[in-house]
Amino acid sequence: MITVSDAKTYLALDPDDDSEDDLIQTLIDAASETLERAAGRRLRSQATVELVNGTGRPSVWIWDEPESIDTVHESAARTWTDDTLVDPSAYVQDGPRLVKTSGVWRRGVQTVRVAFQAGFSTMPADLALAARLQFAKLYNEMKAAQPGLNIVDSHNVDGWAQTFAPRVRLDGEVKDLIEPYRVRGL
């Protein structure tokens, strides 16, 4: 949502001092994940695939609202080949909903596979500000804990790197900034 350079500028940190860049990136990631949890959707641009239950109706719902759809497949056997590809003219996107232009989606568990780009390719200014504010809150609370104390913990678990950063509540200003992007119950 923001870069290390953006974060350093926002906090008036020395742009040439890279001694805290890893920490800053970890806190940016933690702040971004906090905002995405609060919004109930992906905000950072990323390729996503969802398997959706067929409804036997003209509409199916996707959890994350696509910015753009790459492919849609429909298959009772859940095999995703050129033969199961749905022609883009056979459906329209209406926010997080795909509506068939004629007929219905095959009823069944995970019979529809949607590959799409979720999040924003260009971050809206209010979301970028929310990310900066949330990052600054994490950074300042970490620095206030004890000078020199790194409360971000990274270690290896079964060959996978795990990073844990503090979870901080959103303040009112950040909540207000992300409110227009929150997903409401379907």
C-alpha cells in the first residue's frame, strides 16, 4: 500500500539510512494486513483465484471484488481446461458478483473458478493515507516500547519463515478513511 521510501518520508526519517528498512517493511505489511482485515477485502493489487459455489441461479458472488477478471471456468468435475472456459460475453461483472447474460451457473460446490486481479493497481489517496497513519502508529508504539527493543519477531518454523508484528487497533481517523472500501455482508 505504501513503500519504505513513502514511510520514511512520512516519518521524516533519513532516506539514506537503511538500517531499519527490514523493520519498516514488516510494519508496512502488518499495517496493510490490518487495513485489509478491517475492510474485509484485499486492498493491495494481487493475482487471485477463487473457487465459487455454483448457485443454480444467474449470479455468483466472489469474496474479493475484482479490479479485472482474467478467466472464468465452470465445471462440475472441477477440472479447469480450455473446454471449461466461460466466454467473457456470457457473463457481466457487477462489483463482487458475476451475472450470466443467459442461463444460470451450474449448481454445486466450487464449480466456478475465477482468476482475477484483486485490490487496487493504483492505490486511492485516502487508502494510502490510512496505510501511512497505521504504519506510523505501529512504528511509534514499537519505538516507545523500549528504545532499541525490536518487538517484531521473526523465526523459522518447519522451513517456513514466520514474522509476527504487533496488532494495533485502528483509530477513528483510519476507520473513517477505509469505511468506503469495507465489504458489507452478502
